[in-house]
Amino acid sequence: MADTLKKGSRVTGGERDRLSADLRRKYDGGASIRALADATGRSYGFVHRILTESGAALRGRGGATRGKAKAR
């Protein structure tokens, strides 16, 4: 895969399949959607959509949650 794609260019057919497989492999290897978006020059939404179309199991958000405080 090319490191960056022309912003806004359509990615279709075999090129989309190759990009999808490459992004999924990197995502499954631990890369974040945001990191993949930066690396490819595409938006977070584009990368998220490609991963969803590829059937990748998306991870939950990291960091602290806003749930109720645990009783001690």
C-alpha cells in the first residue's frame, strides 16, 4: 500500500481490497484507527468504514470510563 493516498480520491476495486486487507492486518496488529488514518492521509471515518466492511472486530474505546464510582 502506498503510505499516503491522494486525499478525497476514490478507492475502488482491487485497490480497495488491498487497502482493506493491509489496514485490517495493521489494526489487528495493534495500530489505532487514528494512527492508520494519519499514515494513509485519510479520515478517521474512512478508515473506520473500511475496517467495518472488512469484518474486523473493532476494539472498544480506551481510557477511563464515566461509570459510577465503585464503593469501597
